[in-house]
Amino acid sequence: MGTKSKTGICAITTTTIAFLSIIIAFCTPFWLVNDGKIPNPPFVRIGLWEVCFDQFEDFRHFYDTRFTGCWWVFEEEYYIIHNFLLPGFFIATQFFFTLCTTLLLVAAFLTWLYCFCSRDHDKYLLLLYTIGCDLILAGIFGLIAVLCFGVNGDRRDWMPYWEHNDLSWSYGLAAFGSLILLPAGALFLVEARRAKYRKLQASRPPSYYDMEVRKSSHTDI
């Protein structure tokens, strides 16, 4: 780490913050929560993979089943309400945020390699370009996911008492992490460009500089 430039250290730090934010958002069920201002709300909270109900029943069908507790969203018991529980926008959110997280895991491993990689290594430039492009692509997928959920998460025809449902901190971490992936990727690309320039400078023939000096110092007697 000591041999890295300030740009490289900033890139590593930004990537680490984004990694922690997105992993926490990916695993926690606080994307949409009830604000608690109504007694015994049937919907409590939901994340990408877990939903919590309290005596919830689908008001559009006359089922005798009531759902209580926190369960995996693909739980077999939920099959009768899958059309309600898993609308298209929610599936799209899961899909794009999973892509974002997967790419970020790859970038995290490559960033770890970068921490110990020498500037003189043959694949140094390729590593920097790969990390930069990977992070930017992950950021784009993450932003698509949070936009899908942010626009549709509290709409009237999804969870009951929509006016009492608010986007919560897991969603905020997802949005924050996805957003800072873009500057993190840009910093790696900037570092790659600087490394490429240094490599070109180092590969310039020394005779070229010497000839220029001799030409400029020549005088007639």
C-alpha cells in the first residue's frame, strides 16, 4: 500500500466504502418499512430477500391464509401471493442489484490484488483498466436497481397502507454505494492513464533527449 499514489489510495478507500454499503444493503431487509403510525400494520418491512408480515392476507383474493413473521420472499408458503409479492419491478431490482453485487465482489478481489501488485508488473495496466470498468458497470447496474425500487416501492397497488410505507436505511445504503462506485471506477481509470504515461516516459530512448540537448546547445564560432 505504501507504494501506491494518492489516486490509488483514494480509489481503494472509495471501493471499500462502496463494498461495505452494498453488501449490507444486499443482505438486510430494510428497503421498505412501515412507519409504525398505524396499529398492527399487516406489512412490516421488506428487503431484497426477506419480507415481514403481521397477520397479512391478500385483499384481492379470499384466502383463509394469514402470513405472520419474517420469511424468505421465495418461501414455498408464499406461492399463493407470488403475483402480489413479486411484481416485475421487484424482480428487476433483485436482478440488477445482484449483478451489481457480483461485479463488486470481482472488483473487490481485483482491488486486493492491486494492493500488492508492483507497478512494473506486465499486467498492471490491464488490472487497473479491468477494475475501473468493472466498478463503473457495477455502479450503473446498482443505480438501475435503486431507481426501479425507488419509483415503485411505495406505490398504491403493492404493500398495504402505502402512505405509511417509507424507503429505509438499507435502500439508502444501496443508493449511496451504487453512486460512489462510479467515482471509484473513474479513479482507477485515472490511475491507469497515469501509469500508462509513466510507462511511456520510461520507455522513451535516452538518446532522443541527448540529441535535443546537443542541438539546443550548438553555437557557431
